Amino acid sequence: MAINSNNKKIKAKSLFNPRPLNNEDKKNARIALTFCIVGILAFLIQLLYFIVRYKGIDDWLVVLIFWIVFIMPGYIADAMMVIVGGGAPLDGGKNAKDGRRLFGSGKTKRGFFLGPFFGAVIALIIHGILFWQWESITILTIGFTENPDIYYHFYENNPNNLIKDLSIFLLGNSSGDTTFFGFLKLIPRVLLCSYGAAFGDLFGSWAKRRKNIASGQPFWIVDQIDFLGGCMLFAGWFVFIPPAIYTIHVLIMLLIITPSLAVIANSVSYLVGRKSVPW
């Protein structure tokens, strides 16, 4: 009992006393902070563009909703891989032909398989709420579009066009199918997006090892968006999502804000002892 108590104290202490950073780490932390600030500023510039170009933020809010809902499984999976990770490494400690580890000790079986699974489950619960509230969402949308200045530039005040696109992102279909079978058809997209994040992250680790970058050392840009590339590739951005001017804005939003969110999430993970560095 005494040993268990001491272990608990040590674990609790590590949660609030992250590993001290050396001078090189502090330099990298400043670079990460710069990435974060630049991304947030770009996000605000895009908002300003909508305010000036489209005379308001209504169309920007549509883009924001589409961005959040589409990429949500990947974001959650990326966070869950850190939370539930640990244990045996995915590569089994094996080296590639260049003599370096395939992925490194940071990529574990538990994180790779369970992280995306829990990410998909949480995302599907949220989508289930959207299915359940779909009628209220359509009524609210129609009410908004009665104002001629709302969503005018993307949809020319046509609520049916807006509802169709909302259905694609929120329900995973363009017909507004809220039946159980409609929900089943959404599951592949959510699973692919979630596990796409894991494979994208894994590819980033593989690329770092080939570049002889040690685990925990930064590989700027790749570290921040590798999982995003996996999400978009696996979830079929150009298959599920119709080509339109607003989808270009969604893509821009994904690219400019994801690195900032990645730095923020990693910094939190560092502070609570789940990561050794805050980037």
C-alpha cells in the first residue's frame, strides 16, 4: 500500500511539473509560439476578408461550421492518441534499411489503434446529436435566410442550397437522410477521417526518422499538419465534399489554423505530462 501511495504521488507531481526545457528546447518553443501566433493572425485576416468582401460574417460562419464538422474526427483522434498512448511501440523496436527506427518509441500500438477508435466514437456521438436535431437545424437555417443579407454571397438567399451543403457536412449525405441507415452511411467517413489522422501522424514520424530527426525534436510544418493530410486523403475530401468557392475557404481555414491548434494542444499535453516537449 505504501508503494502504491508513493507511485501515485510521483505521478501526480509529474502532471504539474513538466520536464524542464533546455536552451535548445526553449528556442524551439519560441518558434512553435511564432507558428501559433501567425496561424491565429491568418485566421483573423480571413475573417476580416469576409467582413470586407461579403459585408458580414454570416458566410464565414458557414465555412467555420463546415471546417469544424468535417475535420472533427481527426482532431479528436489526434488528441486521443496522446491521451491513451503509451506501452509497446508500433514498430516493435525494429529499424529500417537505413539503420534508423521505422517510427520511433513515441508511436505506440495503443495510441495508434485506440486513439482513432475513441476519436471516431466521440465524433459519431456528436453527429448523432446533429441527426437528432436536424429538423431544428433546417428550421433555424430557413429562418436565417429570410433576411436577404444572410448567406447571400454563397447561396443567393436560397435556403435549400444551404441546407443541402449543411446535410453533406453534418449528416454525410446530400439528401437530408436522418434515418438509421443514413447514419450508418456516415460511419465510413468518420472512421476514415479518424484513422487518417493516425496514418498521417505515422507518416510524419517515418519521415522524421528518415531525415535523422530524433524523437521529440521538431520537424516544422510536417509535425503540425501531417495528421491533417491523412484526414483529408483518407476521408476523401474531393470525393465527399463538392467543389465550390466555399470549400476553397474551408481548405484555407484548415491549413492556416490547424498548426496553431496543434501547438496549443501539444503545449497542454506537455504541461500535464503527456508529452516531453510543447510542440
